[in-house]
Amino acid sequence: MPSQSNKKVCDLTLKYWDELNISHNLLISSMSDFKEQYWKYSLLIIIIILGGIVFKETLPFLSGVLGACTVYVLVRRQMSYLSETKKMRRSIAATIILVEVALIFLVPAFFVIWLLVNRLQSVNLEPSVLIKTIQHLVDLIQQKTGYDLLSGENLTMITSNITGIVQMLVGQVSSFLINSFVLLFVLYFMLLGGKRMESYVYDILPFRNKNKKDVIKSAKVMVTSNAIGIPLLALIQGCIAMIGYLIFGTPDPVIFGFLTCFATILPLIGTALIWFPLAAYLALTGDWAGAIGLTIYALVVISNIDNLVRFLLQKKLADTHPMVTIFGVVLGLSLFGFWGVIFGPLLLSLFLLCFDMFKRDYIDDQK
């Protein structure tokens, strides 16, 4: 009997010890999990805070960074060809591409400067002639419309507006120069990073592997289509508009044709920002045939060329719904400035893509 009793005591003691060990291990595991979660979320909070500070302070250079991302998507294959196929040092290949990018930006800039200098050389800057021209235009507007441009109220408004426009232009020019340097600087290191950078970005994307490819493909197609399609559309429309300006006798058709290229970027208003004032000028000067002809030409030819070319480019480069492009540009211009014409539609497309992925993975799969 005593041995049997001792055996039971031993069994109970062992059982209690095992349970105590299990509880101890669970406690240690729980503490370890707590520490792991603490470290994880503390690090996440630090990343968010520091990221917010960095983003806020670098916001003036956002256009340059976005521009570098856009150009990288366009030249990454060339970089791969030079560095891998031709076995060129990555630093040399990146420098060559940077020179190409700089020339692509500088050549149009030099062309604009040449046009403006050419035009300014032909302008008579004699004050008496300039005042007489302005007075003639004011009298013409008052005679045709009964509206006095030189009233006290209008002069005050014109002066304040001119001051604001000059300040805005100075700010835009300085911002453009700074962001151009940022673009080249960031692009150089993106080219050096190459596939390692792409692999790193791919790994941290918060999507399932099957969805990451869709996101990457959508971003590449949208950036490429807008980066190529928008300048091409602007060039075609500007040339078509310049032909109309030549036919109907507007002043400086080359200059206004070039300005029309930039006006195509603006949604809804677009080229009307240029051709409508020109048609109004022709009407005010008594050239009603030219004014009516230019208006018909703009509504029938320029607008339809815009729709036709945009449709063909969308089908060729990216099958994007026109509403995404229009609202994307409106959204992008207010958020990103000039580069919003590319990243606005991209942002809207990614939003719709993420919404579709959520529906497919978490709503449709539950049915």
C-alpha cells in the first residue's frame, strides 16, 4: 500500500510539473509575441512619422521625383541593353542616358527660346507706338462691345493680376529649373540601382503575388502611354491648329500653334484657350470671314483630331476609358503640377485596380 501511494504522489507531482512547464512556456511565448508585436508596431509608427516629415519637407521637389520615375520607365530597357548586352559600366551607361534625357528636354526649350527671341526682334518697342497700339485695341473693344477696359476698377484689377502673374511665372521658372536638376539626380541613382531597386519595390508591395504583376503591368502601361501619347497628341494638334491659323490669317500662327500644343494638356477647355481668343480678335478687327472660318475649323477639325488621335493612342498603347483620363488629369494637375497629366490618370487607374482586386479576393471569394 505505501508503494502504491508513493507512486500516485509521484504521478501527481510529475503531472503538476508538466503543467507548470507548459504554463511557463506559454507565458514565455506570450511575452515573446508581445515583444514582437511591440517592436513591429513601434517600428511601423516610427516609419510613418519619419516618412510624413520627409514627405512634407521634400514636397516642393515631388515633380522632379515623379519625372524621374516616368523617365526611368521609358529608358530602363535601354539601360539594360547598355549594361548587360553591351557590358558597359553602369555609371557610364547611366551618364549616357542622362545626356540623352537632358538633350530631349533642352532641344524643345531652345526651340521655344529661339521662337520668342525671333518674335521679340520683330516687335517695335517704341513707347509711343506701343501705347498707340494698346489704345487702338481698347477703343476697338469699347466700340464693338461698349466695355471700357481702362476704367479705374479695371485698371486696379489688371495691375494686381499682372503682379500675380509675374510672381507666379518667376516661381514656376525657378521651380522648373530646380526640379529638372532633381529629375536628373534621382534618375541617375535609379539607373544605377536597376533591377535591385525594382526587386526591392516588388517585395514591399502590399499585394498577393498574383496581384503584384497586375499592378506593375498597369503602372508601366499607363506611364508609358501617357508619357508618349500626351506629347504626341499635343504635337499633332498644335500642327493642325497652326495650319488653321495660317489659313485664316491670325497673327503669329507659329507661336500660337506652339502654345496650342501646351493647351491640349488642359482637360475640357484644351485648345479653345488659344483659338477662341484668336477668333474673337479676328471678329473685333472686322475679319468676320476669318473669325467664323477659324471657329468652324476648330470645332470640326481640331476637336475631332483630338478625339480621333486620343482614341487611336488609347487602343494602341493602353485601353483606358476616356473618363479615367479626363478626371485623372484634373486630379493630377492639382496634386502633382505638370507631371499630373501622367500620374493623375495612373493614380485613378490604380485606385480602380485595387478596388477590383479587393472585390475579387475578399467579396467574390466569400460567395
